[in-house]
Amino acid sequence: MNDYIPQSAPVQRSRSLSPVSSVESGRGVEKRIHDLEELLRLKTDENEELRRAHEKRHERLRLVQTNYRAVKDQLREVEDTQGL
């Protein structure tokens, strides 16, 4: 009898499966944390800047609305006095 067992092609491992030393892994994690903290700081600063700009525009809008109401009331008064 022939006891031939066919062999399959060797499995090629992905680089991600190769073992990584804990020192390299730790440095990578620390760098990632540092990068994410920096990104968070930048985004927080950007958000604050946008919030300040929005508040300024909102204040100008309220001023324009107040002035509009005052002018509208004055116009109504002039129309009422001329109509008499």
C-alpha cells in the first residue's frame, strides 16, 4: 500500500501576525496616545475659536434685530402722524 499524504502549500503569514516585541508595541501605543491627545487639543482649540466667532455673530444679529424693531416702530409712528 502506498501511504502518500498530499501536502498543502505552506501558509504564508501576514506581517500583522508576526510577533512584536512588547517594547515596540508599547512605544507605538504611547505615540498613538500622544498623537491623539495632540489632535484633541487642536480640535478643542478650533471648537473654542468657532464658539467665539459664533457668539460674536449672534450678538450682531441681536443688535440688528433690536435696531430693526426700533426703526419699524419709528416708521409706524411717522405713518400714524401723517395719516391724521
